[in-house]
Amino acid sequence: MVESQEIELEGHIIDSGIMTQLFDKVMDMGGNFEILAFDVGKKKTDHSHARLRIVASSHEKLLSILSELHRLGAHPLEVNDVNLVPAEGNRIVPKGFYTTTNHPTQVKFAGEWIPVEAIEMDFLIVIDCEKKQARGIALGKIKKGDLVVVGEQGVRVSYPERPRVSTSFEFMHGTVSSERPSETLIAQIAKEILEVRKKNGKIALVGGPAIIHTGADKTLAEMIRKGYINVLFAGNALATHDVEYNLYGTSLGMDISTGKPVMGGHRHHLYAISEIMRAGSIKNAVDKGILSSGIMYECIKHNVPFVLGGSIRDDGPLPDVITDVMEAQDAMRRHIDGCQMVLMIATLLHSIAVGNCLPSKVKTICVDINPASLTKLMDRGTMQAIGVVSDAGTFLPLLAKQLDIQSSAKK
């Protein structure tokens, strides 16, 4: 038996590619569509509106298609209030609970549309009826009695629109650049950083140990010193090898200037961890004069917060490393709040971890020598990211150069 339902979309649905995605999704899932109305905006600032009938061979298939289209911002013509079901226990949630995208989301409650706060991908939505507030909550933080949104009824997603002003995030949105970073691309990214800084916006950097291995650590330390980076996310490795290099002149036991191993250098990272343990923390090591340069030194000196998330692979780890992964998540979320841009440099796992916590409105640039790493990040939901295939040792110095050129030109 053929089933159908009318839906509508509105906004910049043409130049953002939403209509094309919708058509492809319906056909790929074995459905069909009929365009009932299509009002196209005449100017860049005008919204477009479309009304369609979605057709499927069964009720179950129709529901599956509509669920996918919902995440593109499509919604039925008649929208009722959300369905709320109380959680029966801590971390025990009703079946059929709604899971969020990382796009701006609203829910209809008591006849009003209210925004969902603290939105992240793969969260649940909990409603506070007295305050008329909706909030994204991780599955592991649901408490008994929380009113959880079940199903997609009364939930509206705002799919990201194409920027109205030409930026690097317009021409590279959701793509991977397979070329070495050009001066033009780097200049545009630097321009974005300066614009965010001008508005007192917050910029985070997610970094891997390759920043040290490729000799880009001095550049990153300089960027922190000049105020371009407001929070650092990393693991035990970046901090350990940064300390190792600034205490012993090696990274992974290699002399960075010659690329040759140093006698006994394979122990240097353990010596570095031991020295920080003896001091009690990275801050104590800086205060006592043990650590006098480097990325972590500049973070301490310029009050740039950092979150070091632990791993089962870690040596030591450093006393500043958060070994409980759920605590590390919470610490990252506290510092992500208010971020307008995130630079992800040479670290797949931490990039995915931070990416999973980012709303889609946050400008995200991921730099990695391996194109597959960039694709994996986007495949896991961070679709707003642009990817640059490069090693940290090439990208960061070029970026710092452009920041200096453009900031000097504005003075």
C-alpha cells in the first residue's frame, strides 16, 4: 500500500544544497517525491520555501525516509508538541528517544518553539517544564525522572546555511583540499582568525605530537604568546614531547634539527614526565624555572587553559592528564562553550573527540598529512569542517606568517 506525507522546507535551501540532498536521499531510499510548491528567494538575503509530497511503498519505509529528511530541516505541515517520557532510572531512557544532530534545534513545547541549549550530536533532549527550557544531555548523564523527548514529533532542525559573505568556509565547506596549502588558502584562514579575534571570539586548537616532531612547536608557542589561541586540547603525547624537547632538545629521542637519534634519547620522554611529576604539575615546573619555553610554558604564562585527555597508550602520564575519559569530555565541553573557531592539527582521535562536541556553527579546520583522517572526521558528523592535507611543520609556519602580514597591514 502506497503511503505519503507532505513536508516543507524553508531558508537558503537551494544554494546550501539542501534540496539536492533531499532529492538524492528520497531516491536512494526507494521513495519518490512530488514538488507541490516552490517559492524561490530573489535576493541573497531572501529565503526560499518548498512544499513536497513524499511517497513510499509502505508506512515503515515512509517513516524511515522522513526521519532522514528531518535532519536536513524538513518538517510536516502540521506540528504538534513533542512527546515527553520520564526516564525510568539513571542512564535508563525511554525506547525511541530522539537523538540530536549538531545543528541548531528547536522543540515545540506548550505550543511554543524553544531552542535546545548545549546542542551536540548524539545527545538526548530533556525538557524542564517549569522553566520551559530544553537542553541536550549525554546518554550517560540522564537522571531518573528527566523528561526525555521521544520521536521526532515537535522537533525542528535548522540545517547550516551557506555563508552570505565569501570566506574560505564557503568555497571549501565540507571538503578536503588534496593540494599542499597555497598562500591563498592560508591567507584566507588567517583572515578568518583575525576576524574572530577582532570580535573577541574564542579560538581552540586541537594538537597532536606531530607538531613537535615536525618542528612546528615554536610557531604554535608564538601563536599562543600572541593571543591567537585561547584554549588547547591535546593528549599526553603533545605535552610530553613538548616538555622533552624543551628540556633535552629531542622529540621521541630524535634531534629535531638533524633528524638523527640521540644516544639514550629513547628515555628522554620518560625523563620529561618524571621531572614534571617531581614538580607536581606543568604549572609548578614553570613557576620553579624547570620549564622555561615551549607550548605548555606559553599556555601557563599567558593563562591559556588546556585539557589533556588520557589514553590507554600513555606513558606516565603527566600529572595534568585527565585519565577518566568522561571527566575529560566534560572538561572539553566547558572550554568549547563560546568557541567560534577550532583548528585541528595532526591528531585524528582528539579531533574526532572534540568534533563530536561541536555545534555545526563553529568554524572548523582540520589539517592532517593523511587525507583519510580528514574524511573520517567528516564521516563521523563534523560536516562543517574543511580539510587541508598538509603536515603541521608546513601549515603552522605559513599560517603564522600570514597572521603577521595581515595584522601588520591593518595597523
